[in-house]
Amino acid sequence: MDAQAELGPLLAAVTRGDRAALRAIYERQSVRLFGIAVAILRDRDAAADALQDAFLRIARRSGQFDPARGAAEPWLAAIVRHAALDIARSRGREVPTDDPALGDAAFAPEALDRVASDEEARRLRACLEALEAKNRQGVVLAFVHGLSHAQIAARLDQPLGTVKAWIRRGLLRLRECLA
């Protein structure tokens, strides 16, 4: 059984109160999930807090996972992403200026390399590379860097509706590519 197929039954076991199952999920997924939190927060300590909060949420909400609606890994990633975004919002996250003199990093597709390094990450990178640049940039800024649609619109100097359309089209194409 592959790692992805094992996560569904482990989440079901967590729902039944099996702490060993939660520990198994942590052992299998924590590196990847920590990478997501670091990519959003750019702060290892805050990312560790987000990961801890996410696993508390996973323990409480494991019964909400429905394998008929999707795979477990993206479900876990979404929980971590939301935990990281909650921390970012609570500390009044700054929007990077892309000015290296200020220590801000410019947008780079290599940011995905920090998120994961397994086969699914390679597939995701390949699918992202197949997207038009505007769609890819919108998706990466939203889901890797954790920026809101409004922040992306301001950063790219584009209308909000245009940015939302780019991201939506990008996500639809990603879904088709990853299916």
C-alpha cells in the first residue's frame, strides 16, 4: 500500500481516538507540511507553531476527512496552510516588496522546491510549469506564499477580478493535469 493510500485509514483511526495513528501521520507528513508552513511564514519558529496547531486541528477534525472528496495529502496541506495563514494574519504580515536591499525575496518558481521533494511534488511542479506564466504566478503567490487575492492584485498591479480569474483558471488546469 502506498503512503497516500495509508493516510485515509490512519485519519479514520485518529477519529476513533488512536494516538498512534496521529503519530504515524506526523512521522509521514510533518517534513512536507512544515515546508508548506515555512514557505508561507518565512519563519521557522512560526512555522513550527503552525504545524503544531495544524496537528491539533487534524486530531479534532479527522472525522471531517472524506476520501470520496479527495486525497488525504491535500486535505492535510490545506489545514497547515490555514494554520499558517492564521498566524500570518495575527502578526500583521508584511507584503514583500521584491527589493533585495530590504531583504525581501522576489517571486521565484523555485519556492516550490521548499514545499516538497517527493514524486507528487515533481508532478505538481511539472503541471505548474505547463501553466501560462500569469496563472502559475497567481497560484504560487496564493498557495505557496500565502498572499490574499487583494495582496496579489496589488503586488502585480492588476485588477482584483483579473487576478482571481488567473488563479481560478490555473487551479482548474492544475486539477486536470494532476488527475
